[in-house]
Amino acid sequence: MQQLAISGGPQAVTAGSIKNWPPIDDTDRKSVLAVLEQKSLAYGPNNEAFQSEFAAWNGNQHAIFTNSGTAALHMAVVACGIGAGDHVLVTAYSWSSSATCIIHHNAIPVFVDIDFDTINIDVDKIEKAITPKTKAIIVVHLHGLAVNMEKVMAIARKHNLKVIEDACQAHGALFKGSKVGTFGDCAAFSFNQNKCLCTGEGGMFVSNTEETRQLAAQLWSFGETRTPAESRDYHAYALGWMYRSNELTAALGRSQLAKMDSYFKIQRENGAHLNKLIRGIKGLILPTEPAGHTHNWYNYTSRIDMHAIGWTGEPQKMREAIMKALQAEGVPVGVWQNFILPAMTVFRAKNAYGGGCPWSCHLAKGVEVNYNPAEFPVAQRHTDTHFGMTVPLRAPNRTDVVDQVADAFHKVFGQIDKIKVD
């Protein structure tokens, strides 16, 4: 086996062979440049069209284009009638927005540990986490793998809970043949730089009822009851934000959405090819795809089996050393999230708005919420041992690039004993 690149050997991945995401072509350029000739660059016909096209593509009745996935999540919280003192269950491992969106409307996040295999919320632990104040569940389809929505919806119906799908990373992912974002009361998607549908920054709120659409739209545009496409009276009827986007971003979104099915096909092919090539590597735990689930391979997230490679020290140190070795081989791997959510100061301090709010609100009294990180050991184990990558499995990269990435994995894990751990 060739010498590791980190020790002076040749790279396994040829420099320049991994192409950037997203692919931009003349259709994108034409769409965006055409906007500059419009009367207005703010909310306009491209926003309206993008909403309709995305709703049709995903299978929803309604969609509202917004400026981020975080905004879409906040809109979902409001659309479900969640307010001061309410409890919302959410996974202990995700991006911070999956839980801070709850605080945005003075409600309280209640964390549930993850299932190690799927990295998603452990659906078998949801019922135990329900409190007398629980109003909803936010399920995060993390890294492009759907949560078991059959089990989640059964629990929600049993306990009369709303369900919000955080599908920010899960464009096109399926559960039993249906796309994520079509199971719960509403859902949020993100379109930022890393997402499988990229507009630079942006997001989409989706739902299937007019009531949820209206509530989300009110928050989205200054608390008004009429959208910019209607005759506005500029009266704020409720607390609102400015979560709208613009025509340039919407035009790029429409152009990229037209290619989304081809992107998804490439990601599926690349993910399957990589699985086949690196399955069985000692010490490497590959991402799973349970029966009935169709992964979009947004983030190909692996874990290191420290016991299998004989490492008894701090797992993070070995993880960092292996990542550096892979990076030296030309594989753009990284740690997606260094902290489980219950360990983050914004939750631990219970003082998001000052004065202990929203936890100190009189409407929140009566049920103590525990944010002790030790109560979420599976999420912590994952956090300490994981690393992931996105771009190598994305268009325009194809299986020839995946071949080189697989070679790098074999090269590094085949010479673990030669990797220096600081």
C-alpha cells in the first residue's frame, strides 16, 4: 500500500477531480440575469412561481419561499399554534435551529436521544419524553435519511400532538415511497450553500392546509394578513418578522429545481457505489438505509469504531487524526456538529431572552426540563466519533470520483497504525 499522503506519499484523490457544488450552467445564468430587467427585484413573479413549482415537486398543497430554513422552521412552530410555555420534543442531535426555532416563539424544547444506527431521533423514546405541556414533535430527517414517520404519526395521533418535519437536509428523501415534508402538519426545507437544492441562502415552508399557510404567512411578512402579492393594508395584526426572499434568489431556485431529479439520481448512484466499495473496512461504521427508507445522501456520515481499531484514548483525538489523513488524501471530510444540543449554552443557561425567559415564564411553570448532557449518551457517542462529507457525492461528480474517494478510505484505514495522534 502506498505511503500515506500526510506522511509524504501521493494523494489518492487527484487534485481538481472533485468539482464544486452546485453546478451552474447557462440556464441558471439566463434565469438570474433576466431578473435584472424586471421592474422589481423584491418579492415578485419568480417567488410566486418557485413556491408553486416546489409544492408540486414535493407533493404539498402550499409553499412559502423564505430567506432560510431557520425562518421556515420558526414559521412551522407558529403555524402549529405553539406558544409561550408549550413543550416541543426534538432530537438531541441536530443543527441548533432545529431547537432554537422553538424558543423563538417562547416555547420550551424537550430533547430526545437519538438512535445510533440512523442518527435520527429515537422514535421508541418519544412517548417517554412527553410532558403534560407537550404540544408538538419536531422530527429532523438528518443528513437526508427520513425518520420512521409511521411510528411518529401514530404517537402524535395518540397524544394529540402536532408534527413538524425539519426536512432542511432531506430534499427528495422518501419514507415508504412518499417524500418527506408530506407526513406532518407542516415542514421546513433549506436551500443554503450545502443543501441538495441550493439558492445560496433560502428556505421553503410547506403545508397542506390553508390555516397553517395563513399563520405561517403572517409571521413571514410583518404580522400582516395579506401577502405582498395581494392588496396590503400594512397593519400588523400579530408579531411578525421579515422572512421574505427576493427575485434573484427565487430565479436561481427555479432553475436549480428543474434539475433536482437528475441531481437526486446522481447522489443515489454515487452513494450506492461508495457503500459497495468501502463496506467491510475495519473500524469504519457506514451510514445506514433501513428498509422502506430512500436516502438522499446529503451528508455521507461515517463513524469510527474505536474498539475495532484498538483505540482506548479520547475518541475525538483519533477521529481528528483520521480526518487529517483523509483530508491529506484529497477527501473533503469534516465534523458536522461538535456539540449535542443539550450541551449548548443557549439551552443549558435557560436564559435565552434574559431574566430566565422563556423557562421562567409563568406559563412554563410546573414541569422541570432536564438538559443534562449525560442523559443523551447515544447522541454524545455519535458526536465524538463521526465525520462526514457532501460534495464528492454531488453532481457533477460521478462514480469515477467516488472510486478515488474509496481508495483514500482504504488507504487510511488500512494504515491506522501509522497515523500520528496528537
